[in-house]
Amino acid sequence: MTEVDGEQRPARERRTSIIYAVFRTAPEGGRCFLGLVTERDIALFPQRIFADLVAPHAASPLEPEMPLDKALPRDDGGRLLDLEEPLAVVARDGTFVGVLTRDSVLRALLRREQQLLRETRNLYAELEADRAQLAVWSQRMAELLEASRTLLGLLVHSTLPRDVLQAGIEALAKLLQTRYGAIGLLDEEGELVQFVYCGISAEQAEAIGHFPEGKGLLGVVVRENQTLRLEDMSRDPRSAGFPPQHPKMKSLLAVPISHQGRVYGRIYLSDREDGKPFSVDDELLAQSFAHSLSLVLDNAREIEQNRLAMQQLHFMAHYDALTGLPNRLLFADRVHQACLRQAREGGVLALLFLDIDNFKVVNDTLGHPFGDALLQQAARRIQGVLRQSDTVARMSGDEFAIAVPDLHEGTDAGRVAQKILEALQAPYLLGEHETFASASIGIALYPEDGDGVDLLLKHADTAMYYAKSLGKNNFQFFSMDLNRRAQRRMDLERRLRHALERDELSLDYQPIVVLPSGAVEAVEALLRWRSAAGEVEPAEFVPLAEETGLIVPIGAWVLRSALRQLRRWHDRGWSLRVAVNLSVRQFRDPGFADMVGRALSEAGLSGAMLDLEITESLLLQEPDRTVPLMRRLRESGVSFSVDDFGTGYSSLSYLKKLPITTLKIDRSFVRDLVSDPDDAAIVMAILGLARALKLRVVAEGVETVEQEAFLRRHGCHYLQGYLYGRPLSPETFEAEVLHGRLTCRMAEASGKS
């Protein structure tokens, strides 16, 4: 059975041509495609049936995805065949699919062409859009590259000036495409010291001001060293703190600038241009930038600390910490340069060596802080009278050196020294205390007194000591005679250091008698130095021993030797007391009281046998230490005498505060008391004061019977002087005094110890 389908083409195409598909019914059921019949075939053979009109053709298998040019029929040479006849299209299994005609091919090609045109136009449009986007992206990448270079460039800076920070925040804001950005740097106290911003005008920034650090969200960032990334900061209760006139912000990214726990400041960014919240990548980029800043800041801080440390080291190496003046090292360099210049250009360089008079009294009486304050004021006063080209340096303690270059003649240095002396004489206000100080100045000139720093300093120092010996508060020029004296002093010091070990020191003893009996009541032990080069006067070597500190071991030797000698005399029946002079340096020695106790114990004597003679200046020094020490010794029986009373500067109030037993009238008052009413009045005043305070009085330097008669008449019963005996060696003293013309109280058995 044959079936014919005529609906193989769209209805609108039936006016042109009708093609029939002819099928045969298979025995097993279903249909089998036989071929195609056209209207032309029917017209030519109207009597035939459709099955006879079907023209068999070999079917070419086609795939749905096969291109059209591959599907069209070709001859044996591969040329396309004209589609004059319709072609049936069947599947591989023989199923009829459709009809292929020239018209359908042309229409298909037309549709394909139109489709291709549309696709081409769309492609061109897409390409144009892509090109525009590519240009935008290219511009964006260029901006990002430049911003990245800017950020990376920060790492090469050792400091972060404002313009560098400004470039940094602008680059970061551009990278993250934010509307606002700011960097705030803090000082050590957490105060905002540098602030840069972008996205607002300078006028707006001025109007906004700065909120106190530590408050609000940014305060959390700094205080807790914590990064904040908020989608809507208004929802966070910590957002308080932004000034009301601050631009409204929604999203926030705030990062601390910190390194190893030290917070240097913070970065904050707000509101991305695309309206999106900040991402984790944004946070990482901002943190990386903050870390870079922290490295630069930490490096800058380290560089600054190193610079300050170097400055401090340079200052410590070249300047005095107390006064800020050049020290010895820097002074020597400047003097050396000045000497070279004077040698080239001529002129005179003066080097002044200055020592504050009686500074130790002020320092020890009021305390070291007040002494330091005096030195600072003195330094400023000296600087105040010098020229810009002059140099003043603190050498050590209370010693200063001044270099005055470019003088016309040496005498000009004297005028400079006089100005300095006058400036230093004004009162010094030290806390609540007002005190006075003067100075002694020695002057050496270049080139006549020396051609180098060391020699000039040495000669100026020599001249300064000479000025002190003349009564202080004056200046003296160096001379060769002074140099010879200085050389003798140095030689004397060298020999004095070996005097004890060479057994060159000895003690002489001078009697102290009691009236009216004239009996020897006590002796004063007097130090003598009989060296291989000859005898040295006490007035020459005792001050030197005091100055160099040798007086401490020498004084201990004097005390032990005197007590041992007294022990021998006691053993022979002479019950005497011994007086020993005590220096300020000895009294300051921490082990002095213990040394006295050991010396008494070694000699087997009680403290009542020892009288320590102290000067008035010692009474002024460190009363908080002096009083307890004297009382401790007094409790052991040791008595104290004020030597040369009336010649010092002590306050009489000390006489009632200190455990003093005796006043010794200085020989300068005794010498002329018979002929000089003033000396007589002073002696009588001292005697009256002693009676009122129940103190014993010893008159020194008694040489005539008239002096003795005056003193006896006015109640002075203890006398010492050449009238009764000169200082003698122990053997001579024993022979001429104890066995001689003066009587002596024999020791009671109970008086021995």
C-alpha cells in the first residue's frame, strides 16, 4: 500500500510548487519512504500511480550538524549539482526527514546570511564595547600600577614627610576606589601630630577638626591595635566620636599602623565608589600598606634614636653634663686650633684657669645639689662676659678654663679676668639660701708661656694656685718664678708620699701649763718632717697633705704615735693629756671614729687622755654628720678644742650645739694684747664667752711675762707658748720639761690605765 504526504512544504509556498512524499506500508507495520513526486511528474504522466512516478536515488547519509556545502550533492568531480529536482532527506535508519530544493537552499542561505549579518553586527558591537571596556581597564590598570608604585616607593623613604604620606593615602584610596581616606600619625603620648586626607577639601578638613584620640571607632583601632571592617558603621555603637560636620560615611575600613606592639597611628577608608562593602582583599591590601608604613616609621624612629644617641655620645664626649660647657677634650681641640691660627695671623691667645674659692665649704655645708646650682650659675656668668669667639670649659669639680684668642697684647687678658671676677662676686641664690663666692684665676699666654695646650694649662694652673696663696679673689699671670714654685710643690708632693715609709715624719711636743701652779697639764703633738733634703716647714707640707688626701694616713700615724708616747710617759709616772690637730679631710673619713677607738685601745688609754683640736671651718661643714660623730667620741671621753678661735667664720650658735670643751685663743690676738686695746678687748670677750658657756680657754703664743700676767688677771688659766717651752722631741721634752724647771703632777695610781 502506498501513502502520499503532500504537506511537505509550508502553506505559503504551495502556490509555487507541490512535492509529494511517497511511502509504502511495510508488512510488519510502519511506513517505508519510497521517494518524491512533483507536480511536473503528475502533469507529464497523469495516468500513472505515484509509486511508478517515484525516481529512485541513492541516499547520502547526513548528520544534523553537517555544514550545508557538505550536504549538497556533487558529481564525481566534486562539483555541486544543480538542484533542478527536489532531494529527499532521510535519516540513517531510512526515516523521511524532509525535502531539499533549490528554493529551500536559497532561503536557508538567505536566512544564514541574515543570521551571520546579525551575529557580525552583534560581534562588532561586543568588540566595540570590549574595546571601550579594555580602554577603561587599561586606564584603570595604569592608575593601579602608578598607585602600586607609589605605595612601594614609600618603602625607600627613611622618613615620612607630609607630601609622601599624602601621595600614599591618595594611592591607596585609588587602589581601593574609595571616596574618603585619611592617615593619622601619633606621638609617644598618643597625640595626633600629622594628618593627611583625600576626598574632602582643605576647608572641610579645617571645619571638621580632630576628635580626641582614643574615642570612637578610630580610637578602638589605635587603643586595641585592631582592624575594623564595617558594612554600615552607623549600626556600630562605637561609631560615636566623628564630628557632626564630618562627611556622612557608611562602610568603613580602619587599620592600625603598628609594629611589634607599638602603634604609630591609623589609616581609615570609607565608602567604595561602586557602593560595595570592603572585601577581605581590601582589608589585606590596607593592612599591607599599613605594615609598610609601620616599617618606615619604625626605621625612622630607630634612625632618630640612633641620631639622638650619637648626639648624646658626642655631647658626653665633648661637653660637661652639669653646665653644658665644653669639657677638657673639646677645649683642648679649640685651643689647639686657636694656637695654629695665632701662629699664622699673629696676636696673643690667653688661657685663663679659674677655681671657685671656698666652693667645698658651700658644697659640704648646703649639699651637693646647691653646689651644682652654684656651678651652673657661675658658668652662665662667665659666659656672659665673654665674646662669641671665646671658649669656656669646665675642667673638673669647681675648675674652669677660658680661652681668649685674638688679643692685641697680654695685658688685655687681665681686663677679661677682672670682668669675670666682678661677675662672680654677685650674690648667688641657691634655693632659699643666699651665698657668695669668689674665684682665683691664673693666666698663661701663647706663645710666650707655652706653645701647646698642655703646657699652657699647666702654667695657668700654676698661676691660679699662686693667686689663691695671695688671698684668693684675684688673678695672676704666669712667670718662671711661679713655675719654679710649682716644680718645688710637685717635688714636695712626690717626697711626701714616701715620707711615712722612709720614717721621715716625727712628732714634737709643746707643753700646756695651768696657772697658778705652772704645772704641765697637757702637751700638744706637732708634726715635723725631717727629710734627707732638709727639714720642711709644717706650713708648707701640711696644706699639701690636706689637698692630696695624704693627711688621712699621716693623721692616723700622728694619733697612734702620740698616744703610744703618752702611754710611755704615763708608765713613767707623768699623767699628761695630749692634744692632736685634726684636719677636715680626716674628720670626713667614714672610719675615723673607729680608728680613734682602736688607737686608744692599742695604747691602753682612756678617751679622757685625748683632746682633738678642730678648726672653725670644720664646724660649718655637714653639721648633720659632724654633731653625731663628735658626740659619739665625746661619750668615750675624748674632748674637743676649737683651734685658732676667732679667726674663722663660724656661727657662735655652734658652740652651744656641739660638744666642745675648750677654746684656744689664736696667737695673733695674744701677741699684742698688752699694747693693742683691740686685741685685749677680743681676748677678754673670748674669756667672757667661755665663762658663760662653761668652756675652758687655752691661750696660744704666750712669750712674755706681761702677756702671762694679763691673761692670769683676766681669768685665763691654761697657757701655751715659748715662755714655757718650744716644741721639742720626746727625749728632749722629757729631759728639759718633765725633769727640768717646770713641775709636773705625778700620776695617781688610779690615773693609770
